[in-house]
Amino acid sequence: MSQKISADVLICGAGAAGLTLAIELARRAIPFRIIEQMQDPFCGSRGKGIQPRTQEVFEDLGVIDRIVAAGGTYPPQCEYREDGSEDVSDVMTLPAPTDAEPYQIPLLVPQFLTERVLRERLQELGHQVDYGVKLVAFEQDEDGVTARMAGPAQEVVERFRYLVGADGGRSFVRHTLAIDFPGKTLGVRALVADVEIEGLSRDFWHRFGEGDMARQISICPLAGTGMFQVQGPIALDGDVDLSAAGLSAILADRSGRSDLVVTAVSWASAFHMNARLADRYRVGRVFLAGDAAHTHPPTGGQGLNTSVQDAYNLGWKLAAVLAGAPNDLLDTYEAERRPIAAQMLGLATSLLEAAKAGLIRRGREVHQLDLCYPGSRLAMENPARDNGALAGDRAPDAIMQGAAGQQIRLFNLFCGTHWTLIGHEVEAGDGPRPRPGLHIHRTGPRGDLIDTGAELKTHYGLSSGEWVLVRPDGYIGAIVTADELPSLEPYLAFVGLEIGSDGNGR
Ligand SMILES: Cc1cc2nc3c(=O)[nH]c(=O)nc-3n(C[C@H](O)[C@H](O)[C@H](O)COP(=O)(O)OP(=O)(O)OC[C@H]3O[C@@H](n4cnc5c(N)ncnc54)[C@H](O)[C@@H]3O)c2cc1C
């Protein structure tokens, strides 16, 4: 194929997954194009729960404070019982933040606000979404992917090195690749609507008819807006009136209250819940990310979070391979992310079963802080460890001190596109040679870091002379002892951090 490459990566779809991937590529100066078939950004609130692990990702992307400012936290829920009594309780168990896990509280941010913040970040990095452009065909060969896109004026054919289908549950990319999407429809159809309701307190997540699938309805104030999100199961078939009058009638019927009048509907949808997982996440130069690869029921607020983290995993790997790392590195994307999605499908489905019985509980299992990649080719321990943090685990935060005396969080050191290697109680000259893309820090005599509260030592379970390597996406890549440091070199070469023939790294 002789056509010139337009950009390295084509991202199809500008939802949470596509936007996150775009930011990751933009931060690494990888040429890409992101297209979206809709004329304008999506305006619904649906994925409104931002889990603690995603908050860590958003810190690294430089948007966490803006996300918090755009939304808020979940209010307590108020359950209205048949007998007229009300029961107010917290929806979630909220442990206090710790130095190792600074984010513990799930945020409530309407999806359109999260996506707005991500788009603004992308603009800061010099890129924007091409709206009104639909991917209508593509084919791949050894060197690239040729994509046909229908734009506002005409169809264009362009060539890219890689294509990422971040194009949602009905993924055109997945269908074109004929990737199976096995799973099941869960026998639940629900409505979700962003509405204005006059006179209803915004201090509670109001829940009526819990445990009764024919009557259940919840009304959650949407932080950052004057709206509420109405959600509830509906009959499996038939039309549903999602107008203001129709929704008011549903609310009156299920709550028994005539004062809950919907005055405006900003967005509304009726959907069947599915739990499905793509058989493959990669075919040659084409990848699936986000809902294109997995669809979950909304229970537990996992879908958007899993989608953001797919993109966060894929972004640095695509960039590394485009810069010369072995192509096999890209296989670790499916190997790491598909089992996570399988786990999430199980969790969201079991929470749906609990919700059907009127049990709303959200504990640590939905926070995604314990997700890890233990069997990954990118998880190396030398020698093998049986306690402390393990390779493949999420890299904990820790509060330390710089040699200059200022307080430093490990997450500050991780923030950016680089890898981080830290030697615990090592000598000044110890460790591998410096190279681009790797930041090396040391504690110990003449180290640039001081482990004042022994947090590095305890959070990672390190012994003197051990080194911990942290990936750009905040997972522990490797832990090695001083004697085994040479074994780090093949690992570093695999991820594109080898020393060049001139001794200076590429
Ligand atoms: C009621 C409800 C509540 C939810 N609550 C939560 C929650 O609390 N927390 C949570 O984490 N998740 C939640 N989710 C799930 C969450 O909304 C999705 O997981 C998330 O939107 C997935 O993001 P994505 O970028 O993968 O896909 P999408 O957001 O679907 O984006 C895909 C984009 O691709 C575009 N596209 C498709 N085909 C093409 C094409 N051929 N060319 C160009 N563009 C194309 C689409 O127009 C779309 O904009 C909820 C979902 C629902 C329905």
C-alpha cells in the first residue's frame, strides 16, 4: 500500500475511552486523529460514578481537581418505605484516605462533565475531536490500516499505523473485525433520564420501591448541575414515554407523590442491560477499548472507569511501540485488560442481582484500587516475592521528603509519561545507567529522597538494596534486589527503554 500515513493512530469514538487515549498520545507527542460520528459532544449523565482508581489516573492526566470541581460526592440515600417511613443511610462505605491510597471517595460527576474536562485537557495539549466524522470502512495490511471516513462534506480515505475502536457497545470496529461478543442480556430494561424536578431536596439520593422491580425508581441529584438523574427498571417490551409528562407520570405512579413534577428533560434513554466481553481486544493493528470490548450493567459504576483504564493501559504501549519497542508489547494490552473486564462483568452482574432484591451496597470492591496484573509478562520479580507489594500490583502512594527538605508524594514523582525506578537504601552510584523515559531516584546515603516515615519501605515492603520499577500507568513493573539488577535490562528493552548503541539511550 503506497498511500502516505496521515497519522500514527486513528481513534474511533470520543467517549471517555477515546478521549483518555487521545490525551495519553498527545502527552507523548504521537500524531493521531480522533473522530466522533455525532455532530456534538454526548450530553447524558449516564456514567456518573468516578472510582478512586480512576481518580488516581485523572491526577496523572492533570485533571483531577477540575473533575472534582465539576462534580461532587454522592449524597446519602433516602429510602421511602411502603409504610410511609424514611430510612436515610450512606450508599457507600467510605474509609478515610491514607498516604498509600489518597483517593477513597467515589465522585459523582455526570459523564458529559467528565468528558468536557477531558476534552479541555486535550485542547490544552493542542488537539481536538473531529465531530461529525464517521468511520465507515477499514482494512489492514502489514504496515497500516486504511480507513474510510464519512465527514460533513465528503468521504475521505486515510492511512494510519494503528486503529483503536473506542466506539462503544455497538462497536463498528468490533463488528468489522468479526470479533465475537459473547455474554447475555440480563433480562432487565431500564430508563435513565436527566431531568429538572422542582421542589425536591438535593441533599439525598431518593429511592422508592426498592426490591420491587415493577415499582423501583431512584432520583439522584446530579452534582455540578441543577438536574436529577432518574433511573428505574421498566417493562422488557413496549414504548416508554420519556417526555416530561411521561416521566412525571412514572414518578407519581412509583412514588405515590403527586408533587414530583418533571419540568424539563435534558437527555433520556431506555436500554437493555447486557454483560458481554469481546473474545479478542486486538487483531493485528486494530484494537478495541472501553465499551467496544465489554458492556456491563450500570450497577457499581464500573463501565466508564474500566473504559478510561483500558485507554490508560493502551496509550503508553502504543507510544512505546511507535518509538521502537517490540511489537509484542502490544499483546500485553489484551492479556492485562481482558481479565479485568471479565472480573468487572461478574461484579456488576452480582450487584445487579443484589439491587433487584433491594440491596444497595458499594464497598471497596467497586473502587478498583485492588485491580492488578499479577501474571503479566510485564510483572517481574527477581527473586520471587511472597510478601509486601508484588510486581503487577497498583503502585501505592507514599509521603517522603526530598533531599532539599520539601515534602514529596510518590505520585508527584510518577506524574507524567515516564517510568520511575527507585532504589531503597542504595549507594549513590548504584543502579542502571540513565536513559530517556526513565526517572531514577534513590534513598540512602546521598539519595535524592529521604524515606522520613518509612512509607516507601512499608507500603512496598522493601528491604535494603531493593529496586522498584513503576510503569507510566502506575503499576509496579518490577522489583529486584541489588544482585539481580542486570536482569532489569531485558525488561527495560522490552518496554522501549534500552540503552542505545552510543550508550545514551535512544
Ligand atoms: C444508565 C447508565 C449508567 C451508567 N453508570 C455508570 C457509572 O456510574 N460509572 C461508570 O463507570 N459507568 C457507568 N455507565 C457506563 C458508561 O456510560 C460507559 O461504560 C462509557 O460511556 C463507555 O465509554 P466508551 O468511551 O467506551 O464508549 P461510549 O461512551 O459509548 O463512546 C463511544 C463513542 O463512539 C462513537 N462512535 C460509534 N461508532 C462510531 C463510528 N463508526 N465512527 C465515529 N464514532 C463512532 C459514539 O458516537 C460514541 O460517542 C453507565 C451506563 C449507563 C447506560
